[in-house]
Amino acid sequence: MILTIEHLKELATNCRGDILKMTSVANSGHPGGSMSSIDLLVTLYSFANVFPNDPWNENRDRIIISHGHISPAVYSTLAAYGFVDREKVISGFRHPSSIFEGHITRGIPGVEWTTGNLGQGLSAGVGMALAAKFKNKDYHVYVLMSDGESAKGQVTEARRTASKYKLNNLTVIVDYNDIQISGRAKDIMYVDLKKEYEAAGWKTIEIDGHDYEQILSALKIAKKDNSPTVIIAHTIIGKGVSFMEDKPDYHGKPLNREELEHALNELNIENDIEKFIKIRDSLPIVEHEKIKLEYDVKINTGKPRIYTEKTDNRTALGRAIADLAINNNNVVAVDCDLKGSVKLNILDKERPDRIIEIGVQEHNAAALAGALSVEGFVTFFADFGVFGIDETFNQHRLNAINHTNLKVVVTHCGIDVGEDGKTHHALNYISAPTSWFGFKVIVPVDPNQTDRVVRYVASRYGNFVVAMGRSKLEPIKKEDGTIFFDENYEFKYGKIDVLREGNDAVIITMGSIIPHAIKAVDELKREGIDVALLNVSCPLDLDEETLARYSRTKILVLEDHNVFNGLGKMIEAKLFEMRILPEKFLKVGIDRFPVSGDYKYLFKLFGLDKEGIIKNIKILFEE
């Protein structure tokens, strides 16, 4: 539905009025950049294949607004095209009861991705453009972004990825108004956009971002030029109101009443702001309805594998992902130059069309993977723990806000990494995700449980972290020597596994410590000390029934994790909540940056080997 130039001008003028009204009603927001972007937005939503009456039509073009602070421009455009109610937008903007938050939110009709953390929108666009290729769909992906965020390294990573994968279904539009919070963009951190995009293999077009004919022409060229293309649109902040134009002051400052009156007179628009203020004053102070988009996951999880020989969990991880991809076309994995270590090399060999190799670009990879996952793909982002958790913290926080379907599978966690040293010891793989509300964390104990966990997370919509060490492990066995996680085992999220019964004390632990704990418990039993052993594979959602049965005695919590914010602290909090006060409670974990060395030596240094565990259990029995 491409509108006439005159109609576009009229729409843009009305939208400028709405931008100024909603920011003034809220006494908050970003009118300046919204005014510079509005001509681009009204033209783009006219040109793109979008459906106001069916906003989530699978064949729609995807429009991502990377600089989410121009939400007034986005909301006014969506209202102009009938996606949302104009009155609700103007009166409810930035009010807690309104879905029209300060930065755009995925799930509002016409909004594909929640943004606000600058520099991540292009990665999301790359993910959605890749999804179109995987689905053999011809929809186009548009990313509108600011000039200031173009200085971020993640944008460069995303550009390279788009070029590598020849994403001719991706167009970027840069709102180049040369102003950001601190002044002129060229003075703060100059970016030669044309040269940088061309160096990455993109085609470039430069236009006047307020000339509708130039905008339309550029969009037509970009859609047909068989290459990822950037349209560098030169714009003016505050465009349309004389006293606002080219003034940094109006980047994030709403107009006062006198300024608003003056501006609306210039635009020849009625000043009916009192009507919207009255509506706003009547709004309840409640949280707005939750907006969550998701889909039914349809997947064949295949036949679980049973490991009887010593194997590392990461091999079971890679094998299970490959099994899933062989059985399903909607399984994809993203790798950061570590496929041999995280074992995605199995997938690369057996289903190479379902692995995306990003190289050493973790930030882009994490955001791209999240966007890919909302497009119907069960997406695994595989990395070392220190990169996949710590380094990409903010990307996963934004994935959580976007309610993605991402499986963050991280290996080389804890001091089990050994000789790689303190820069590579991931010590926050269960604590960091607590800040990503809604993420679930699973720490499988051996290859058999790992296999079941991978198949489980693939079958459920939602965000998961699956964390494991590096070393090869013997399959966990029962006291009679048979496989514990055998062919009859079914993984149940939150369930604590009782690996050994005991009445005198209990060891609560997880992951790579379990083999050492089993040896310690078995030896203690021979000495006449009856110790139970619990495997906590889901530390964020603790099994209260099992904890209650085993926690009224002496407790030793062991963890290959930061002891100040890990399993021990979570057990303490849960027992307090349950009003359970054990006789004695001791937690042992990593309380400093570890040194390099064989993991066996490091476990010994931190009291996590068999001898250290026995010593600490006996401390519980001291008077």
C-alpha cells in the first residue's frame, strides 16, 4: 500500500503533532529523534508488506527499530496506519498501565523486537533475515537505526554476518541526524558509515531523509539489488518545528506548554492536549497487561542415547543437538568459532545447513540467536561459559525481555576448565541468569542426563541455560553398579535426584563435583558415616519436597561456582523460606579467582575433591 507523496506528507505532519502531544502529556520521552525519523517511518510502513488487521501474518515484512527511544514516532506511525489506537497511545504513553512504554515493546501490533539497548537491532534483523532464508520465505527485513549507535562494535559484527550469509533480504536505514545526547555524533565518535558498510560488502545509498521520493526510490532499489543494503538518510533532529530543528536540547526533552502551543501552531494542528491529560489522569496505577508472543513447539525429540563409557557432557550435548537437527528442520545452532570444543562439529558434519558460524562475535551471536528463536526455530547458542554467560549478559537480558525461545548451552564452566586459568573460569553460570527473569538453568551431571536435558529443553518454549564442565565423566551409577539415568529415566525440571540415601548428613551439589562426592560418600559409609547425596540439576527452582526430607540434619553444599552467589546461597534462602533450620550448614565453593592448573589440582585446592569433601563432612560432626 504505497501512498501518494501528498498523503505521506499529511500523515507525517499529523504524526509530528502526536509525537509532541504524547511526550508533553507524559512530560517524558524523546521528541527530537522521533521528529527526524518520522518521514522515514511513515514511508517505510507504506512501502513494506505489512498487515494492520493481521499484524503477525507470517508473510509480513519485519520492521525492527533499533533505537527504541524513538517510540513516540513508532507509536504515532502505527496509530496512523491502524495497528493501534491513537487515543490510547497519546494518553497512555509511558504510563504503567499502558503497553506503550518508553521504549518499544515486542508484541505491540507492528513491533517485532523490544529495543532500547542501542546497537542490538541490526543483530536481531540479521537473525530474522536468516530465518527467512531457512524457511524459504521471501519477506524482507528492515532495520531502522540511529547514527550514534553505529559506533558500537556489535553493529560491525552484524554487518559482517549479513555479508557472509548474503542477506539480500535485509535493508538498513540509518537516521543520520548527527546529534546524540552529548552533541554532534561526528564529534563524539565519528563513523564513516558509507566506507564501513562498503568495506563489509554492503551496497550503500545516500538520501535526504525528509524527501519522500528519495526514500521510496531508495527502498525500491534496496529491495531488488540482491545484496544487503544500507540507506544513509540525512535528517534533521526536531524536523518540522523551527525552534526544535538541529537542537541537541530536544533529544530527550519534551516541550513545555508554551513551546507545545507554538509548535502545534507551526504544524497547523489543534492543541487538544487537555483531553488526553484528562484521560491519563483517570488511568489506574497498575502494571499493564503482559505482552508475550510465543508459538507451539512441534519437535521430534528422537530416541535418547545411553552412555556406558566415560564421556564428557559436551559430547553428549553436541550429539543430542545433531540428533534433533536430523529429525527436525526447525532446529538451528549458532557457534562462535568453538564448534570443536562445544561439539557442534557433530552437527556441522551431519547437518551443515543448520549451523550458523559467527566467528569470535559473541555479542552479535547471542542477539542474533534470540531473534532467530522467535521465528519458529529452536535455537541453540553454544559457547564457553565465560563468553556465553558473562560476556553476553546484556544480550541475554534483552532476549529475556523479548520472551525468546533460546537455549544457551555453555561448556567449560567452573574450575573444571583447569589450565585455561582465571580468565576462562566461568563462575556465575547459575547466578547471572537470575537477572534474566524467566530463564531456567539446568546443570546436568553426566552424559546420560545431558542427553535427556537437551531433548527436554528443545521441546519446551522458553529460555534455558544448560551449563556443564569440560572433563570426561563416568556415567553416574547406583550403589548396585547400574546406570542411574538409564533408559527408564525421564528428566523433570526442578526435580532433585537422590543419588545416595543417608541419615547422618547430606551433601547437596551439582555438575562436575558429583563424581568426587560419590567417592567421598561411599568411603564415608565404609567408615560408618551415613551420608545422603543430592544432585541439584535445577538450582533456580528447588525441589522443596526432597529438600525437606533431607535438610533437617547436617548439610554440606558443594559447588564449582562462585560461593557468594551460587547454590549454597540459594539453598540457604530456600531453607529459610521453608522455615527449616538444619543442625549445621557449611558451604564450600570458589571464593577467589582460581589459578591455572589441572582441574584435579584445583578441586583439591578448593576442597572439592574426595579428600576435601570427607574433611568438610567430618567438620560438621565436630563439637
